[in-house]
Amino acid sequence: MHSNTPTTAAAVFAANRARGAVVFDVHAREGVTRRGSLHESGSLRVRFPSPEAEGLSAVFVNTAGGVAGGDRFDIDITAGEGARLTLTTAAAEKIYRAADRPAELAISLKLAAGAELAWLPQETILFDRAKVSRRIDIDLADSASLLLCEMVVFGRTAMGERMRQGSFVDRWRVRRGGRLVYAETVRLTGDIGEKLEQPAIGKAAAAVATALIVPGDQALVERIREGADNFGGEVGISAWNGFAMARFCAQDAARLRADMVAVLSRASHAPLPRLWLN
């Protein structure tokens, strides 16, 4: 006899949720960054392209083909003293609809003295009725450098799709020299599409992004603002407490990415990941 009770259905659903974790560290030896220990589990993998002259690049791959409600993915990365590391994803990450519990994403980045880390994933695309809770914790030494961007797309407008209902919770905490210097939680729930239509929130935007640049000062802000006439969406940037932050809002993902590329190109001399330019 087969039981199809709600309890049984919930147990089957829970057993089929994707889990993935990547933990690794990198170290600099004689000016060259190389990988240290590495642990992978579940459907999350990381690949390292051919070695570079000094720095190291890493590409995350989600073999589950996307993220759905109840899934959980954890990333924990440590960059040792003087190490240089650039991270990206093999493709845009897709967050599919959730029947109940949200997907959970937890990212931890630790940078020792003199380390340089660029966290540059491709877009996160939320489908209608998606639910996701993301947490990003960053711990920087005073002399470490960070270039971090996150792009979120609420439905693929080129495909005639738009996210209407759902939940997006994004919690960022940044510590520098052991002190909390930045804390933010973005919470969009319910009728997200209607909220983004409002002029004071999104002005009908379908894509938003944030870029954090450490160190950053007013001179950097002015350098980025010099290219403001070429932005396809809305971009605002400011600097305080020794770092700079840029906010992006655009009608579609293509314009958002173009604006992000323009800002990052002025913010850093480091080349963008090749996967961004394909």
C-alpha cells in the first residue's frame, strides 16, 4: 500500500533537495597565488582554469542545473596574505519557483593582509514565485582589497518573462580589521513585480545590482561618474569609511551588465572574467 499523505509528500520533497558546498583557500608563495586545500560536496563544484602569471581564477559550476526551493548551497573561501583571486560562475544562476521553503545561499569570504579578491559571479535570475534567502559575510584585513558585485534579474524580459510573486532576502555583513563597517538586509516579498513598478522603488526595473569596492574613496567615485553619460540604466555611487559602493537599476539584464562592466573597468585595472565577455 502506498501512502500519499502530506507528510509523505513533504518527506519526498525534502529528500530531493539539492545540497552543495565548496570550501577552499589560496596562498601566495614568491608572488604567485596557488590553491591550498579544497573540499567539494553535493552538486557544487569549482574549477581552476590554467594557471596565470601571478593571480588565480576560479569558476563555480552548479551541476544541479539551477536552484529551487529548499536547496542549500554554501561557499567558504579564504585568501591568504598577499594572494590574488578572481571568482566567477560558469553561467547565470537560475532560481526556480518554490513550493514552500526558500532556497538558502551562504557565502563567506575571508581576506588576509594584502590579499586581493574579486567576487564577480554572473547574474542571478529569479523566476516567478521563486524564494531565496542569501547571506554574504566578508571579513577583511585592513590592507586587503575587495571587488565584489552581485546582479539580480527579476525574470528574463527577453523571453517575455517577469517575476511577480516571490521572496528575495539578501543579507550582507562586512567586517574590516575585525570591526563591522557595513550591514544591510534587502527584503522583497509578496508582489515583487508590483513593487518594482513603483517609481520610488524600481521605476519598472527588471534588474538591480550592487558593487562593493574596497578600498574606495571620492577620487574613485569621480572617476566612475565621468562615464555617467554612457550608462543605459540608473547608477548611483558613493564612498565612505574607506570603501565605495555602486547601485544599479535597469530595465533589462543586458543594460545592467553593460553598466556594471563600465563601472568595474574604471574601478579596477584587473581584467574581467572571460566568461563575462562571451
